Amino acid sequence: GAGVSQSPSNKVTEKGKDVELRCDPISGHTALYWYRQRLGQGLEFLIYFQGNSAPDKSGLPSDRFSAERTGESVSTLTIQRTQQEDSAVYLCASSRTGGVGGELFFGEGSRLTVL
Amino acid sequence: AQKITQTQPGMFVQEKEAVTLDCTYDTSDQSYGLFWYKQPSSGEMIFLIYQGSYDEQNATEGRYSLNFQKARKSANLVISASQLGDSAMYFCAMREGRNYGGATNKLIFGTGTLLAVQP
């Protein structure tokens, strides 16, 4: 597809379970971002990948959160031992470059509900 | 320290009128980029407009313009001739240009302003 693709679009899980969220960026985009958006709130930066550079993990809220990206393709965000406060929409975005002016293209998000 | 500040949690505007959404930012970099995104109730993030710190002219995109005042570190979004479809959450965002040898050019968002356009 032409846009950023995220899956699953909706995920309901029980507290304590692990979840994986997937992001397929636009082909050729070197930069990839993960954000968390809680209901009615702004976008909280989680992690940023730029090409083969070391990722910027400064936004990950705890060691239960991790993310990987293979080259300049798919990324997976993993949340271990989910908690109710992890319930949010997780948005992935990609941009052609990591430069100052690179516009971000967002996916439709993965809505996570932890019961 | 908060990098992006949007002080208006909510705004009302009459259809066909202009509205200004405020955004101030904090950076010590000379090179940075400022963005505005729109998020309607459907949840998608829609890019509206971009302003580079070295751009001498204010950015414009159709009915959207960015009132860039570098000395005051403000990047207000102006929407002219508001339409009902403009009702949405609006986010200001900034990317700094520093690179410490790693990937640090992350895009940081403000808390947003919810705009309601009234008929």
C-alpha cells in the first residue's frame, strides 16, 4: 500500500499479557516513529529509528516497552506484562528522511485496551 | 522543560471567520522545523503546514498560514474562512536539528487545541 500500515487496528488483552504491535512504513522512508496517545490527550513520543543509526529510545516509559526495526522496513513495538495504564492508541509514523523538514506520515494506529 | 506549548485547550469560531491557534516553542538550536497537524474525531493525523527556522517567509498552504515569529519563539496557525470540517484537534510540533551521532531528530508534539467551528 501507499501509506503507513499498522496492525492490529484493535487489540484487547488481559493485564499481564504481552502484546506486539506492527508498523509497515512507506517504502523508502528511512525514519520511523512510535507515539502513544491516551484518550483525549496529545501524542507522547516513544521511540525513533533513523536508518542504521542507534534508535532514540528516550521516550519509552518503562523497560516493559521495547521496539525493533529491521533495516528500513517493518517495526514491532512490544509491551510486556501489560498494565491498564498501557491502554491507548499507538501511532506509527514514517518520514522520507530524518532531517528537520521531513513530514511525518501517520498510520491509523493500533488501539490497545488492557482489561 | 516542555518544548512545545499550546495554551488553548479549546477554541470556538464562527463559520467563515478566521481563527488563530497559539504555539510557542523552546529550543537552543538554530536549525529546527515546526509543523502543524490536524486530528479529526476519526483519529487520523493530517499534516497541514511546515515552517523551517531559516525560512524567511511565513509558510502558507491554502487556508492555512503559519505566523512565525522567531524572536518570540512562536509559530501560530491561522485558519482563514473557517469551515465546519475544520472542527478537530490541532497539534503543533517541533523537530530540532541536532544530531549527537545517533537518531535524535524526533518530532515532539504539544498537547493540542480542540477547535469547534460553529454554524
